[in-house]
Amino acid sequence: MGERLVIGPTPKRRLPVRGLVKWLIFLVIVGLVGVRLFLVELVQVRGNTMAPNVLEGDVLLVVRRATPQPGDVVLVQHGDRAVLRRVLAVPGDTVGTAEGVLLRNELPLETRTAGTFAYYEDHAGDAERPRRQQLFVERFEDGRRHAALGDHVGAARPWSIDLPTLEVPSGHLFLLCDNRRTCPLDELAGVVPRAWVRGVVRYLMWYGDARVEPVDGRPPWGAFLRLDSQRPASAAE
């Protein structure tokens, strides 16, 4: 199953006063932006199929009239299911795999190992042992990049992705989770109708509780992190 998203704060949990203040401030901001754009919404994440970039409990800002581009994170809805996926290819592109590496237009999406990433599967905090997975950076040919997760650390059997080569047809997108090891290859991954995309996720507004503390540089009043693939700050990165 993909992650389930709900509007608003986590059910059955009481927000601290500071949390309420944050909600009020940003609801005002989003409300003002929404008046201008008409279709802006906040969603809260259930699940970790977009780790390491989006985790359980994170609150995201979604723009519903934006046009998805390669590297964007999108909110996909089909029936009563709503999930997050990253756009890796658009109509006319070819995609496939070779020895576990994704190919786009017959060129590999470059990857660089970046260590490991740990996160909690639920809100248990220190009472729960965090899950650890291999962290890597995936880069498009124009230099834009994003983080992704591969196999579990210490997995008994190695895992890699294996997809047939295909061309993305008109009116469709090729989508995958950032957490590749736990991404369900169902109707909401791979080639997906463009009409199922409810919006483009522009920002991670607030962190949830799934991150292993401390989070370096974690601001106290919000995250304000862009989620689309970004160029590195310097050519050396």
C-alpha cells in the first residue's frame, strides 16, 4: 500500500501551543496564496514511501494547477487512494533499467552513494528502533538531483529495481517513490495517467515525528524545503 494522506493535523493527537501558533500563521499564508491561485492545499503524510525527503507526519504544500516536470514530487489520487510520487519521465521519454540502474532516454540516471538514512516507522520515537536504508543521490542529465533510498542495511537478500524498457505515452507520466525498496509497483507507480495527478508538491512546510533526532538545521517554526530536484549549490558537489 502507498502512503495515505489527510488534510490537517494528525488525528487523535493534541498539538502543543506552539504547534497551534504555527498552524495559524501558515494557514493565513496559505489562505492568502490560495485566494490568488485558487487551488492550494496542505496535506499531511502517512507512510514513508517517499523517504528520505518526505516522512510520516510531514506537512506539505501542494499546488493543484502546476504542470508536473521531471524531478517534481506530485500528489496522485485514484479512487480513494492518494499517494506521493516523483516524476522521472514525461511523454516521449523512454525508461528502463540496466543492472539495477534506472535509464532515461537510454542514459543512466547517475547515482552516488551517500551513506545511510535512519527514520522511525511510526511516532514511537526512541522507544522504537529506527529503520536504516542505503542512501544515494540520483541526478538528471542537466545536473538536478534528489536523494533516494535503496536496500535495507543488513538485508539478508540484495534488492535492485528491474523494469522493462518502454516509452511514456501521451497523457501519462513515469512515477516512482524516492524510497525505492518499499515502493509498491502497482497502478500508482510506473506509467500513470496525467489525469490522476492532483497537484505538484512545492514545499515541505513542517516536519513530522519520524526523523531521527537531531535534525541538523531543523528550524523551530517550519521547514520551507523545496521537494523538486535541485542543482547543487556548488559545482564541486
